[in-house]
Amino acid sequence: MRIGIVADIHEAVEALERALSLFHREGVDVVVSLGDACDSYRASGNPVQVAALLREAGAIGVWGNHDVGLSYEVSDQLRQKADPAFLEYMAGMQPHLTIENCRFSHVEPWLDARKIDDLWYFDGPPDTAEKATRSFAAVPERHLFVGHFHRWLAMTPTRRVEWFGERPLNLAEEPRSLVVIGPAFKGWCAIFETETALLTPHQC
């Protein structure tokens, strides 16, 4: 399976359009959004258009700390003023997703995306073996993908990989991996091939 991944769109419509166009050309099987597609707190672009583009692409995804209010425990006030089709799509976002031994979440897997304090927890990126171990110990999947940190980062259970999103990353030899995906609003997306465990970053 080929999975197209976008993280932290933050209502950047043009970047999302380029990413989805790339995924279409590359023939991905499914598109996954890693949260913060829109903003519950302060609209910075066009959230309705972002959701429409994701819906048209058949994208599935998770909520993040910025768009949790559009997906989970949505307020009555927001329901009254927001576009129903927009809220219907955002209601389909999940705290995490699992596809073919891959786990997708906005924050680190040891945190609970149903808890607002966990969604906003920040101890810096999981860039040490000690920090990464919290996620590897919490969930069973082999490959863990997160957004949130607005950067590229790859960890194994024992070390940080010397990689900054500048080239494809072969994870086939690693027993497990935790990968932070670069943000779409800065022009990044990725494709992960589950059979070969190859992650290819793309500028979009």
C-alpha cells in the first residue's frame, strides 16, 4: 500500500492542492492527514475549502491540538454557525489511525488525543531515545507517524536517525520507527510504501 501523508496544513489551501495533486500522480492508495488541518481557535485561511479538498481526495485523518474543537466535543455555538458539510467531514477525524502496522496520530502515541492537556503537552520533539521510548512502549505498531512539531525527525528505539527530510528514508532494516512528518503549510508532504517501508518526502 502507498500512503500519502500530510501534516499540519493549517489552512494552507495552495500547498494542500499541490500535495493532493502529487498524490494523484503518484497513485497513492489512501491519503492521511495528521491533524491541524484547520484551526478551531483562529481561522488563518479557508477551513471549508481545506476540508472539501480532503474530502474529495477521500482523505482520512486524525485531529490535532488546533482542530480538536471541530472534530471532538464540538460546541453548540460552533455547530450553529459552521458549515454543516464542513463539520460532518471534520467529525470523521479520529484520535489515531492504524493502517497495516502503521500508527498515525498528531501528537506522540503515548499521549491521549482525547485529553486537551495531552494535545497541548510540549516537551520538545521526541529526539532522544528516552523520549521516543515512551511512544514505543505505549503502542504495538511498527511504524509511528506524527505531526505537530513542524519539522522532520526519525527515531528508532535506540537512536536518532541522521535525516532531515532531504532524501527518501528506508525503514525496512529498523525494528521500529517513530517519524515526525514535515508540515504541509511549509510545503511538505510524504509517501510511505508499506511493503518496502520506504518513506519519501516531497516538496509540494
